[in-house]
Amino acid sequence: MLTVRNSAFSLKTKLQNLNELLGKKLFATVLLSLPAFVHAGHIDGLRGNRYCEILLSPTMFKMEVYNTIGLNDCPPKLWNKISVSSVKAETKAAYVKLNGPRYWVIDGMKNSQLVNPQKKVISGLAMREAGVLQLGLSDILSSAKPYHDHVVDRQTTWVYKAGKPVYELIDPKGRVFVMQSYSIEKTPQTAASLAQLGSKLQLPQGWSYRTGVLKQTTDLTAINKKAVVIQDDFLNTYQLATHDFLNPQQSTH
């Protein structure tokens, strides 16, 4: 009987450890993995827009993603009052992550839809459900690593307009990842400061960062309905492109 008790205790301990791991690391993956979210059709004027997200986990490997896009710009007077504990009490979620504020560096989007278009008010902030993510253990274990690929099932097209700056990460294989949004959670950033971001990043060997101005309007589309996304040291998010936006003739996929 002692062996049984020890086994049960060991299992319980392992589950608790996994829960702690989820609470600490799961959400970095979710920051990268957001599916399509605004209304279907073509949305313009997104560059520089501020938004926030609240991530809820009703079960160990399932995440519900809510955001403010299309409803409000995540007013500081509301966002600053929201806490993990208040959201847990209100939603009964096992885990909660407050993600934001974030700012778009895309100009628009196409072919994007909400999972649930109905407005939901969470802790006083109007939001809508952007998607539901099913995550495996491997996603959780690698979620906190910057510059790590995450493959996301989604069908989205980001629009980058001619004459606007773009920010790219290039890996040792020559693959180009284009920034879609920047974060101010870990360090203060502005759109203007992104030009000097390369000198601040702790890039892995063989990686590089560059920026430039687009000569022609360019779309960034999920490849075969799968987006490969990464984050840098400061939680800025990038998506794999089929070609180098600053050298359009150069394929990277």
C-alpha cells in the first residue's frame, strides 16, 4: 500500500509541476499563435493601432483567445485595472494571461474572421473571441524560447503598403520572417525605435535583423493555411514569408 501511495503522490506532484509549467510558459506560444480575428473582408489602417488580449485556459491543453481589435484600443484606464485574479474569478478559467498592449506594424488584413463575433465584456473591457488553440506538450515545453518556430493552423493575409517600413529577421537558412506586431511588455518600444532594434536583440548565431521601406504593396499569407511564427527577445512577433520583402525576387520558402 505504501508503494501505491507513493505512486499516487508522485503522479500528483508531476501534475502540479506540469500545471506550474503551463502557468509560466504556455502563454508565450499563444502570443505567437493567434488565428484570424477581425471581420471577413479587407481591413485597412491597422498600422500603429494598439490592442490587448486576454488568454483563458479552461483545460490543460486548450486556450481561448479574446482581443479588443475592432472594438476599442485597450484604454489604459480599463486595462490597468484588470488583474489575473479578477479574470479568474469572473471566468472560472484555470489559467489567465494578460497579453498587451501590442501595436500592429501591418497596414491591413484580408480573409480574416472571428471565431465568435459576439462581444464579450471581461473585467469591464469589451472583447471578442479570436480563436481556440489546441496545444500539445511539445508546444508547451518549447514555448518560452525566442527564435523558435511555431506552426499555427490559420488562414490570414497581412497587407504591407508601399512606402512603409518593414522589419525582418533572417535565419541561417535564409528564411525571412516579417514583423507583424511589437510589444511593450518587456521593454518600452515605439515604431520609431524599431529601426535600431537589431543592436538590442540577442540574436542566435547566423541570424540577422534588417529594416527597409517597401517599394510595392506586399501581402504576407499563411502558407497552405499554416503560419510559421516566431518571437524575438522582446516578444515582438514575426511570420515566415515566401520571399524577402526587401528583395522581392529572392524566394525563401
